[in-house]
Amino acid sequence: MSAEVLARVIGRAGFLSLNRPDTLHALTLGMVHEMTSALLAWVDDPAVACIVIDHADGRGFCAGGDIRFLRDSALNDGGVSGRRFFHDEYQLNELLFRYPKPIVAFMDGVTMGGGVGISQPARWRVATVNTRFAMPETGIGLFPDVGGGWYLSRLEGCVGRYLALTGARIDGAECRELGLATHYLPTDALEEAKSRIAESPERLEGILASHRSTAPEAKILADVPRINQLFASDRYEDIQTALDSDESDWAAKQRGALATKSPQTLKVALRQLTESAKLTSFAENMAMEYRIASRVLTRHDFIEGVRAVIIDKDNEPRWDPPTPDAVPDALIDEIFAPLPADEEWKPL
């Protein structure tokens, strides 16, 4: 059995290459631990000057986390192993965020959920024509975690709210335009860029600049004015009213998308982004997201959402509460409440 993460030192760079091609390199707890161990080992290693995160074989980059495992945990051990997954994954996310050596992530392919969590902390984030970025968690009763609250709440205007609620997929050019990627490279230049970075990591930024190409038009730019108008509120009911009063085809498409999402986690995601925007450290954000994850993991909507979308694939989840107006504020307050002191998340 091949390693799920190939952790290697090539030249003067530490490479973390995801290697689960059959699952689009979705993260397992073992992968989280392998990446964390390698990063900790390389912190004080003078032979490693920078870190490269990519995927080894097949389509990539990373489709998220091991959602089936999380659901099994919720059903079979009361969420104990699932909470451990979130806890350790968030420690990896936070370690990457404050890592003292330069990191470059190559988001060449599907970059969703957990893939966002290991690429957005990187100082340099490379998109390509293959990049498909999304935080689709509201569709399975989860929420845009792994730091999603921090990143999305800091996008210009209301685009972060739009992406968090609808789970909309955006391409590499759109990632570059929104700042979710720092560079746009042609796919046939990736291997040479990585090789040159490994050889001369002190020239990392210049190497990426020398390989970049002009990205196609970012289609989302045409929608930003209406996104800013219709997703302006941090109350879901206001967004719903704004969309209902807009007769455009675009608004109708968003209404249709939102109708498939968990009402509970639509409200959770909105509160998450609102609170994240107020925080001053990424570690604080991850502590908040761990509280949310610990509660949402064992609630009906996550178990049911994964069943409907991933296991049975009937795409007919039965949400509870079934509508946004049936989700009480007290429930959202409970999901965000502090955990007992000995259960709170802490960074490495």
C-alpha cells in the first residue's frame, strides 16, 4: 500500500504530496498526522528552506476531508473520533498559517473543504485552468470550516457570504481575481516551477512570476455588484427576502441552490463569518470553528446530509429544522457556545 502523503525533501524544499487519487486526495486523519509530523520535523532543519504542497498522481488537488468517516463517528462512537479528526486537522491548518518558512500550494484541480484548509494558509497559492474551488459544506449540513470563516469573511464585499452559503464553485481565474490564489500558471509549467523552487527556494516568488500566464476573464466579476446587493445582510432572512424580490434569472438560480442547503447550517455559516471578521488571530478563529464542529458533527443535518449527498446519493435530504424560519436563535447560540475548558481546541 502506497503512502497517502509523500513527504520528501527534494533539493532544498520539503514536499508534501497528497496521494489518494481514488478519492481526489481527500484527507484522512493519518494524512493530517503525516503532514503535521513532517512540518514539525522541517521547522528547524536547515536543509529545508521552503515547503511545497501539491498532489502526486491523478486529478487533484484535494476534494476535502473524509466525510464518511465523520458520519460513521457520529453514528457509532458519539462523535469522539470525528472530533479528534477536526481537532488535529485544525492544528495542522493553524500550524501552516504561522509556519516560519515559506509555503507554496499548487491548487491544480479540485480544491474543496479540507483542500482549502491546507492551501489558503500558504503565502503563495497557485491556481491553474484545472482549479475548481468551493466550500460546499452547507449542502451536507456542515459549515465552511478549516479556516473558511477567516478567509471568506476577509474577501472584498459580500463574495465570502455568497460562496459560504451557496457552495458555488469558482475556477482558477476567479480565485486569482478574488485573492484566493496569488498566481495563475499554465499546467505545463508546474513541474518546471517546482523543480526550480526546490533548487533555488530563495527565488520562489520570482520563479512563480516568471512562469505565470494571463488568466482568462474572471466570470464572477460580472456578478459582484448583485452579490454585494443581495448578500449584504448577516441575517439569512434578509438575504432570502432580497433574493425573493429580485426577478433575475441569476437570483432564481441562487434561490434554487439555497433551497437545497441545510437551513441550520446556512445560519451557522452566516454567524461564523460575522464572528470571524471580528477576530484578531487565526488561532481564535480555529477555536471557534472547533466549537461549531463539535456540536454540528452529531446533529441530524450532518448525518442526513452526508447520507443524501454522498452515501445514498438521492440528493433529497430531510433537514430538521426544515426551513430557515424554524431555526431558533437559541440553537445557533448553543452551537457557538464555549466548550468545557478541558475540551476547548488549542494550537500545537
